[in-house]
Amino acid sequence: MASLDGKVALITGAASGLGKAIAELYAKNGAAVAIADINQQAADATANEIKAAGGKAIGIAMDVTDEAAVNAGTDKVVAAFGHLDILISNAGVQIINPIEQFAFADWKKMLAIHLDGGFLTTKAALQHMYKDDRGGIVIYMGSVHSHEASKLKSAYVTAKHGLLGLARTLAKEGAAHNVRSHVICPGFVRTPLVEKQIPEQAKELGISEADVIKNVMLKDTVDGVFTTVEDIAQTALYLATFPSAALTGQSIVVSHGWYMQ
């Protein structure tokens, strides 16, 4: 696998969970990483951890639903490191409720963070990737729910489906500028986002938390095992170092067989 020496990556939602794991692995493989998060303190803390381990990193405050904040944060990355090669659009939240009880404000919040955030960060990154056809890679954090639905997650499923359309369009438009796109679609990973869902789903479905894990989250996997943050980080590294556009516009499902394309 090729290294990321000399590459610059901007990763949203990178102060914890999947984003942090990707940032740490990218830094270990030579990339300079920008830790973008709505929480500046958390972003700085993660960047400092990476620097203490010998990597190159900066913390960036970024609300991915705010166009001005996204543009300013992206420009800071380029000012700090000189260019931008990789965007990981990873920031996300989860709100669960049946459709008839789903607050419109919550629906708009979910789509704003996942879909508007993906669009705004992509648009900002392309200003630098398209320049002189330098090129780059955009990786969206989708989900198994980019391909199928689950109860109680109407907004999340809708948003994650939407990212497939954005990535496929970028693959076609970006090719002339040497930009390619991918969607990583994890199964359940025990991040804080998923941990929060376990008691919520238990309450909504009227079952135990153990049953949520066994009979909802892991029921359709081949081995009853959670996908790990390391699984996702390694996939993101593979896609960022792949030598051609052969995989552009594709979604890569990483789910222990929960969903098979």
C-alpha cells in the first residue's frame, strides 16, 4: 500500500469515533491532517495527541451546516499546509423516532449535518482540488443505511441514501479535474453514537439492551461481531492510496456481511 507522504487531509467530525481513527491512521502513514469538529477544544486536543505521536495535525472549528464556517475552515487548512488532497466528510449525528413522531426540526437537523455538510465541504474542497487540475479524493461516511432501511431512522436513512447520489455525481464531474469520490458504508460500530442508540432503541422497541445488540444491530451479520473503527480507518486508507480512478463513484460496505452488494 502506498503511503500518504506529502498529502493533506481534512476530516470532519474527527475529534472522536471514526473520524479520529481515520485521522490517526492517516497521520501514521505520512499525511498532514486537519481535525475539523464543531468543538474547537476537542479538535485541538485530538490534533495535539497526533502531534505528540510524531504526526502533523491542526485543529479546526467547523460547523458543517454553516457555509461561511466551512469555507473559512477549509481555507485555514490550505493556509497551514499549502494544499488539500483528501476530504473525509464524516460529521454526523443520530436521532431516532418513528416517522409519525419525528419532529420536523430534527429531520432538518439530520439532513443539514449529513447532506448539507457533505455538499458544503465538498464544494469548499473542490475550489482547491480543481485548481490546475491538481485532483483529490473525497470520501463520504455513508452507512449500511445508504442501501437499506431500518425502523426509527427515517432521516438518517434518507440522508445516507442521498450521499450516494452526491458521490456518484462528483465522480462524473470531478474526473476531468482528477478528483474521485467514494462512500464508505459501515455496519454498526460501537462509537458513542451507537452506544447512545442501544438504550434508545430498547425503549422504543420494548426489548432489552442485550436484545437490541443481538437481534437488531448484529442479527444479520455473518459472525455476530461489531464492525470496528480500525476496520473503517483501514478502508479509508485503502481508498486514499488506491492508484487509479477504477473505484470512483462506488460505495464500499464494511459490515461483517450484514449487507452484501
